[in-house]
Amino acid sequence: MPDDDAALSAEEELALARLALGEGDLRHAADHVAAALVRSPTLPEAHETLARLAAASGGDLDLFPLGQHAFVGAVVARAHLLAAAGRPAEGLDLLAAATGYAPGAPWAAVPWVTATDLPERLDPERTARILMQVCAATPDPVPRRLREPLLPYLTLARNAITVHPAHPLLLGAASALARRLGEVALAVGWATRGVRAEPTKLGEVWLGYAYRSAGRTTDALAALERAVALDPDDLAVYADIAGTLADHGRLDEALAWVDRALARDATFDCAVHTGHRLRFQRDGDVDHLVALADFVRDHPDDSHEHGDLAECCRGRPWLGQVTPAGPDPVPAPPADAVRPSASAVRRLQQLAHPAWPHPPAAYDAAVGLATLDLADLLGLLAYPPDAPSTALGRVLGDQDPALWARCAQVWACLGLLHHRTDEPWTESTRRRVLRDLAAGEPGPVAEAALFALVTAAWVDPAVRADTASVVAGRLAGVASGPARRTPEAVSLAHLARATPALDPAARATAEALVADAGTGPLRRLWRRLTGLFRRA
């Protein structure tokens, strides 16, 4: 339902609508009325003009056509015409669709939606389905700033329950809406009545969610377990129970429920995502996240709605963002280095960022550098460009120019991963160049190259053993020497912790180096850096 960008106000649109009506041009009048409703969905004059148009056209719905690319104003106008023609259920369906398109607009804040007698003209199951449609189209919970436009639907729910006080589906759907809007006590009451009227799997799930929002964890778990007993094949409830337990630190119990779900279906996406997230949360082993990334790659259609991988990587060194730059972030360029072209500089400035959702996402984003030649990519490493004139660039340029240079080098190396991808990895230019860079003097260029190799291992299982050996060798070189407490050593340890298939001894070394860093200056710098990313 694409909107338009016209600058006319609602009043101006209505003036044009009235002129078109006076000339008998109903099509243009309808277009202007629809535009006015987008700008002011509750404006009385807009609804009066719509009523005049309906009278002139005999209630012609074709003036507001639907289709794959319907204008949201036409959808809303048609909804009001349907209600006026005695077809309010169809009108509510369209208003709910408009709410899904733009939940911040008060599409339903009109008298006919909140009228106390409306539910008498609606089948209660249809009303429940409409409330479920609204729930499916809105966040859970709804942010406070978006709640007011949705309150008319809650009024509809109240009125419908007054007319149908023991309809289980209606009570459950109304509970789900109330819970999203912060009316937790009301949600618990309605869901309880719904289960009392008829115990169903869905009713128990709604009751469990209501209890969970009310902080009544024991009651929530009991309701969700009753839902499982009613329908043991609904594995999404198993994942909900696991998530609820995990939220309260009961990881072993949570994973037991995950395992129960996986025993029924080893590829059930909710259980796979939840299981890997919780196992990583329990022991910090990055291979759980790597296995999740493999699952996402192999099951893209089952994974698009899950954010577990990004949630686990967010704010973590190298998994979700760069580490602070050392004292000499940009060494002197090699004598044979060539400055990058202006187009290469622009492209990197558009892409480079100190944070990313997870390593595979960083790899995918760096494809924007795939057409740069090797000289340009190496030039970006040797001569990191200035920060761009974006909000993020200004923040980094003002507060930590060295961090921007580090970002540029990291993304230049990520770009190297996309260089001549037709070459088999073992004999490829990209592997040779990155390994040569990673073997250089300790510092940001070597770390950027190592991170690119680690990223390659995340996205290609065949690369993992090769990369793990490189990282382990580099880590061993600093772990026992005087440089073990330097920023470079600690950053390298974090990089090792992010490396797939790293051998246990190297992982233990990395953990020890990170632990040695403790809460000293490096740790405090990392916390400041994390805060900087969030502000940016």
C-alpha cells in the first residue's frame, strides 16, 4: 500500500475533492478524499466529504480499488464505505491491514469502530480474527508512542466481550491485544476467562504470555506446559518455555525443553535458534554460534524472522564490532603502496562501520567492494581515507579518528574476501594476500586481515581448519612474551575467541589473555567504545 509524497494538507485535498464533486468528477474526488484521510484519518470534514461522495456515487466501492499496490488512503476510505453499507467486518479487515502498514496512524479512531452496538453485528469469531490480525501486525509489546492509535481496537475488544462474555477465542485474542498495549491485568483476566470457558492449546499459550508479562513466571510456565500437554506437536511452545526459563537463569531446564523439541524435529527453526543461543550463553563457545550461522545459511526460509545470532554477537569484540585501536593504528605505508582511487574511497566510506550484526552479515555487506581491483584494496589498507561526512563519520572523526582508520582497514580486508571468488580458496589470491598481511608486524593491518580470514571461516566450513591454524599460531606468538598485556594481544585474544573450530588449547590461551585484561584500562576503553557505537 504505497503512500504518496504530495505536500497538500488534508484541508487542501478536501477543497479539491469538493470542486471535483461539484463538476461530477467522482474519480478525482475519490483520489483527493483518500489523500485527505492519509493526512488526517479522523478529520470530520474528510468523513463528511466521503459521505457526500458515497451518496453521489451510490456507494460505489470501485472508486477506491484494491490491488497489489493499493493506496493506503483508498483502503481506509473503502473500509468506511463498507461499514456504512452494513458490512463492518470487511471494513475492519481493511482497517487492520492499514494498521499493519502504518501502525502509528489512528486509522480506527472513528465512531463506528468504537460503537457499543458494533459487536452485535459481528460474529465473535470474526472479531477475534480481526484482533489477531492487529496483534500480528504490531510489535510485542507495542512502544508507548504507538499505543494510542491502537486503543480503538481495545475498545472494540471490550465491547465485544460485553456482548460475548464467554467466547474463548475472543477472550484470548483480546488478551493478546491488551498485553501488547500494556494492560497486563486485563490481559490476565481475559485469558483466564477464556481458558475457563474452554481449555485449548492457544488459550493456554495466551494465558502463559499474560502471566509472563505480569511477572508471574511459575504460573506462566504452568500454562505453557498445559499447552504442550494439549498439543505435544506444537514445538513453538517448547521454545517459548525454554526462552522463559532462560530469562530467569534456568539454562539447564531451558535446554532440556530445547532438546525435547529437537528430538521431535531436529530442524525445527525456533528450537535450533534458541538452543544454539542458550548453549553459547551457558559456556561462551563460539562454535555454537557458528553452527547457528550454518543453519541459517542452509535454511534461509526458516531463519529470516529470528535474531538470535545477532543478539549473541551484538557488542562483542570482533563478533559484532571492532576492538579499540592501539597506540599506533596506522603504520607507515609500504614503499610500493599506491593510493586508492577516488571511487574506491567513496565506496569504502559508504560501507565501513565499526559494528555489524554478525560476521556473515559483515561478509555479505562487503560485497559492495567486490569490483575493486587488488591495488585499490591494498591502497585502502595503506592509506585509510578520512571519515565520511555522515552522522557516524562525524562522531568518529571528532571523538576517535584512529577508530575510523581501523574500521576502514577492517572493511578493506573484508573486501579482499570478495576478490576473484572464482579462484579455489587454497590457491586463491585472496587467501595468499590475507595470509601475508596476517603474518606481518603486530598491529591493525594484521588484525584486520586475521578478522577477514575468521569471517571466511564463518561462511565457508572448508576454510575453518586453515584459518584456525593461522590464528592459533599468531596467538601462541604473543601469549608467552612480554606483549601479552598489550592492546594488540588482548584484541587478538578476542579474535581467537571468535574463530570457528579453534583447538581447545588455543581457546584456553585466549580465555586466559582476556581474563588477564580484567577491568583495567583496556576494559574501560572497551566499555567507552561500546557506548560510542550505541550513540552513533
